[in-house]
Amino acid sequence: METSDGNVLKVMVTAPSKKRKANIAVAELLAKKFGVSKNRGTLVAGKIDWRKILRIKGDPVILSTNAQQWMNL
């Protein structure tokens, strides 16, 4: 999705925000969608905000390809 902040992915999870469960669920969902293991996603910003910035570690070409495919759904 394109916004005034640039391209962003909008995701929703059902996990509660208590004890970071929602943050963990978002990181796990994105890792799965990008095709990397759960520990390859790290929350960079937005610990208590509904807007999150995550860093996903992996091959940039593969991550970019997966992101483009996912964003085109």
C-alpha cells in the first residue's frame, strides 16, 4: 500500500497487545510471508505504537521478490 510515508504493508493479527504478543505475531507473520525463519524478523520501532518498523534479514533479491508478490495480492 502506498502512503505519504512511502510503501507500507498493512497487516492485522488477532493476538492481544499484552506481553508483546501482537508484536511477536506481526514479526512471525511477516517472516512467514517473506519466506525466512521467525528469528530473522526484528522490531526496529513501534514497540507500543500501532505503526511498526521491522527489519527482515535475508537475501535482498529474494525478500524484494517476495514483497512484490505479496503486495500485488
